[in-house]
Amino acid sequence: MLRRIPRPSPALVVALIALFVALSGTAVAAGVVAHARLADNAKRLVGKTPAQVAALAPAPSSLAGYITVKTAAWSLNTQTDGNFTASCDSGQKAIAGGYDGIALSVASAPASGGGGWTAHLLNVADSTASGTVYAVCMR
């Protein structure tokens, strides 16, 4: 026996219409504001040379003074494991890290105290494996 889906109440229909109008109104308003900004910016660029346009662009912010990448070499004999740490400079904390080379990572996390990045690696190959541990450090 088939069950019929009951008709929605008038209150539900009105509520759904109000919801769709409210949601589309926000999207339309955001699109109008974005279009107005784009048109305003385009007016400023009319007749400018590429060099003049480039001079109007905001200077990029540089994180070079705040972020450094530190490295440490690692090497494992066949069928061995070990911890390898890339240490940050004094006053810096590791915010990310990892390793390269052919080995399994058992763990990869900030070193104790956050002053570097430690990778616990396992060499399951029949030969010596080596690579680099990386720490992305921030002051």
C-alpha cells in the first residue's frame, strides 16, 4: 500500500518563501556591492599604463623575517628506526615540519618544547635509507 505524503501547511509554505527571499537578498546585495567596487576600480585604471597600474598595487607583506625553514639530515641502516629532529633557532617555535626520503613515518610532530620538528622514521628496505627532516619555524 502506498502512503501519500501529506500536503505542507500554509504556514510552512510562507516560511519557506520568506527563507528563500532572505537568502537570495543577501546574495544579491553582496553581488551588487562587489560589482560596484569592481566598476569603481576599473574607472581608476582607465588610461593608465601597465607600470602605473603596477605602482597602484599594494606592496606584498613579507613573512621572510618571521618564518625560516631548518633542516637536518637523517640516515638509517636497514631494518632500523630512530628519531630525527630539525631544530629551530633560539626564540622560534616549529609550526610545521616533515621529512623526505624513503622510510616509513611512525610519528611526525613538534619536538618537546616546540623548538623543532621530530620525525620517528622506520627503514624497512634492504638497504640504507637517508633524507632530510624539515622544520618550519616562526619567531
